[in-house]
Amino acid sequence: MNAVAQRESALAMANEVRLCRSDARRTISAMPFREGRHAIADLIEEGNPAWRTAKLTYVLRFPASSGPSYERRMRRVAGGNVGALGATATLGSLTDRQREFLVLAIRRTA
């Protein structure tokens, strides 16, 4: 594969990821509070490759009424005994245990 074809392929993949994320964000933001949080939990639990590089802070603020304090609280829960996950943590960097704790906490607060 030559350099131009590789760049075009990477651009097409990036555009697909952006469209997937924007559609999900628009859909989840339009949902009522409880359903939006459950949708976020499902999204995190799935482990979709398109969301692997998404920052946790970005994803946790999708639902209505989810602001900075909710996002920090969820990062603290997901961190477990180690402490709060960093603000730059991505969904792909979460361990299975962190992902499980986070999904349970989101569903419990919904």
C-alpha cells in the first residue's frame, strides 16, 4: 500500500469513527436522564472499537444532567483502590475490572 492510499484509508476510518461518535452523542443527549445513563453504560460495556480512543470524561458527560462532578465521581469509582482514573483516561485503557465497576456505578446512579 502506497503512502497516499494509506492516508486515504486512515482518513476514511477516522471519518467513520467521528460519525459513529457524533450519532451516538446526539442520540444519547436527546434521551431522558435515566435512559441516557443506561445507554452510556451499555456503550462502555460493549467495548466497541470505535470508542476505544474516546476519553472517559467525554463519554460520561453525554447524558442530560451529567456534569463535571458526576464525571469525577464515576472516574473515582472506576479507579477502585488505586484512586481516581485520570482525566485523560480512554475507554480502551480501562481494565475489565474498571469497566465493570464503572458500568455498575452508572447503572446504580441512573
